[in-house]
Amino acid sequence: MEALRAALTADQLEAYALEGVVRLPGAVPAADVEAMLATLWKRLESWHGHWRDKPATWTKPHPAQLAARNNDFAAMGSTCVRAIADQLLGAGQWKDPERWGLPMVTLPGHYDRWDVPCKWHLDIAATPEPPRMVRLFLILAPLEPGGGGTGYIAGSHRVIRQLARREGAPLNTGMVRKLLVAREPWYAALESRRKDEDRVTRFMSDDGRLDGVPVRVCEMTGEPGDMFLMDPLMMHATTPNAGASPRMMLMDGIYAA
Ligand SMILES: O=C(O)CCC(=O)C(=O)O
């Protein structure tokens, strides 16, 4: 099935341009996903003592340092992913990451409830023409709402581009946040730590606006093998895992050569 998929459809390209994130169901074959999940659990077990079949051992909410000096997660660069990189960056004009797949794990049992995060960031400086790259997030285990999937502000990549164009200089995360808090009430409220507000209703509904652009907070959810493509100028955040299962994802970026 996966090998038959060419690349992004016209609808997916439009969603990527407007929303800045698009989900690609089944972008990596199931057998490869299962093998990568088993490898990641081996690292959690031997490096952190978090055993797959013993939730009582899941004592750290965010086990870190799960990367290794090998290419165990090379299958993240599936046929589908390669076709998409060819489409967005040009065939023969990008190179494989040195090592595929940075693990992102959030273990359950540490948060009573899920809420919209207050602190958001960019991974690169905002410029009107950001680097030509494809940013990828792969789901390795079923990921339900509230289960710790990466949070993002759909539409924010367009806001950030506008901002960088207007300011005429590269803007790091701190500068972007400061400008948005000063100028945009929706964003100022998003970053505020007020306790008396239903943040899910306010920030995950369709009526948010930043600099004239419709925006809303979303979280990545889906099935093993689903891949999210995310614009490099997307504001994003870690979210709590208030579900019952570990959040198991891999993340990577492919750059134009
Ligand atoms: O999902 C997460 O934990 C956040 C990921 C993130 O912040 C990043 O990729 O820079």
C-alpha cells in the first residue's frame, strides 16, 4: 500500500500551506513501525529501567537522552517520505539526515489532566524565507487526544512569516513571543497562566486570530505509522500526557542540499 502512494495530493498541499501541518496516514509500513517501537522500548528498558510491560516502572514523565549513534530508525525515511521530500525539495536535491529519528517519549501517570500549554516556541529563527526543509513527526504507538502528542498553533507559520517580513530581520523565539504578546490579545492570553479560563474551549476552537490569520491550538494524534509534516516556522510545544499509554514518537528534519 505504502509504496503505491506517490506524494502529497493537491488537498494535502493546500492544507499544508494554510494550516502548516498535515497528517499522512500510514506513511511508514506497519512492520517497520513495530520494529522501531521495539528498539525504542529496549532503550527505555536498558537505559532508564522503564519496562514496556510494567507501568509501575514508568517513573519519569519525560525520559530524555534516547538518541544513539546508529541508524536504528532509518525506516522513518520510507518510500512515502522520500516521495514527499522529492516533491517539496526537488528530486536529488536533499540528503538523508545523518541518523534518522530523534525519539520523543512522554510516559503516562504523571498528569491528572490535559491542558493547553502556556509556553510555545520555534526551533529556528524566523526569516521571511525560512530554510528549505521538511519537518517530520512519526507516531509509533496509538496516540489519542490528551496523550502527549506535540502541540502546534495551526496557521501560526503564516503569522510568523508576516512578522519576519515586516520586521526585516531574523527573529528568534524570544523576540517572536515578545512581539506577539505585545500585539495580539489571543496570543497574550495563550501565554498567560490565568487559572480561571477553559483553555481548551478558548484556544482549540476555530475563532482564534493572529494578525488577521485564523489560528487554533491542535495536538498531533493518530495511529502507528502516521506521519505529520510540519512547516519549519510553526509555533509548537510539548503537551502533557494525561492518557493511559506512553507517547512514542520520532522526529526529524530533511534539509535541501
Ligand atoms: O512533542 C514534543 O515534545 C515537542 C517537540 C518539540 O518541541 C520540538 O520538536 O522542538
